[in-house]
Amino acid sequence: MIELRTPGEIDEMQAAGEFVASTLAALRKRAVVGASLHELDAFAHALIRQRGAESCYLEYAPSFGSGPFGFVLCTSVNDAVLHGKPTSYRLQDGDLLSLDFAANTNGWVADSAVSVVVGTARPEDLELIALTESALDAGIAAAVVGNRVGDISEAIGTVAHEAGLSVNLEFGGHGVGRTMHGDPHVPNDGRAGRGFPLKPGLVIAIEPWFMRGTDKLRMDPDGWTLRSADGSRTAHSEHTIAITDDGPIILTRPRG
């Protein structure tokens, strides 16, 4: 069911968005050579407890995963792009790391993701990250009253196709509210003028994720971590936004 939020409810959701944004900003600073994925997850968990928030991931057990996720943070490295389970792996110079974090504060959820290079960056990795960020910007710009979900999808897909990338449609953006994943589904490619009409009060996560050499995924034995089928590098960017008569509000925009 697709739910529309009142202006007052959108104001209340700002707190969740600010917490998620500040947590990701703090995690970026800790994503250094030698840091382990478990340490990053533990740090995010400590921030959740300090804030009195709730993790959206810890006991999450959807049909596309294998049992409860068990962590509060998705950490996807290099050819991993989505749902990366934290491990004891220690980050190495040049790793491309995607961090995906969602939390519930005072009954409202926000969801966001960033990709960073640890240490020395390959130019092609910075380019891939920039493409996901440009696609996210394009999707947000299309998230206006009177458009449809397909307009967001087309805007994202156009950025990918102009860069010579193909797009996987198995996972994409989604509704956000009292829970992390809701309707409508927001694919990362599509046709303008199709899909659910964008109305004031609709809150969605827009999340372009691209793989350098393929649009096919493979899953790790952990039943969660998704990687590019050909081992090529990947990147992921995401914001939770609210659609209003005055344009989209980015709830997870970093402050300061």
C-alpha cells in the first residue's frame, strides 16, 4: 500500500534523516586502511544506542535474504554492491566501499547509502561513484508533483546508458515511512510517463547502484551479499526524499 505523509509527518521524519546522514558522515571518516568491517558496524551500532534509535537491519529477514541480517550496516567492498554483510575483513588501500544505513527514530525511518574509496583512488572508481551520484541527482530532480515513478527511473537510467553501463532491475528504490521498504518500487531504469503518479507527501528512497562491466548479480554463500557477476567494481548512492508541492526535500542530506 502506498501512503502519503502530511507536512507535519514529513517534518517529523527530518530527525531520522539527519541521524542517518550524520552516521554515514562519521562512518566515512572511519573507513580507513586497516579498519575492519566489523568495527564499522560496531561503531554504527554504538551511535544507534546513543541516539535511542532502532536498527532497520538487525532482525530484518525479507524473502531475498537468508535469515535475519544480524548487523546494523551494509558494507559492500569492490565487486560487492548490495547487502554486504560485515565481516572481519580489513580495508585495504584502494578498496571501493559502499555503506548503506537505515534507522528508525521516533517511529520514522530514513535510508541512505554512500560509496567511498579507501586510501589511494583509481580514477575509474571515482568516475563510477560520480555516476551514481549524478544519477541520484537526476532522479531527485525528476521527483516532482505531476511526474510519475517512470520519470525518476528514466532519469537514472539515462545517466547509466550515456556512460555505457547496463542497469540491473532486480533491486531499486522504494517507499519509506514507518518501515524501511514499502511501495512504490522505484527501478533504476524505465520509461517516462509510466508508473505511479508522484503526489505531495510521497516519501521514497532513490538509490542508483551501478556495476562497471555487467548487469548480472551473484550472491555470496552468506545468503545476503550481492556482487557483480563478472567481478567488476560497483558503487551505490541513495537518499530518502519527500515529494512536496515546492519540490523534493532530501531528508538524508548531510548537514553542515
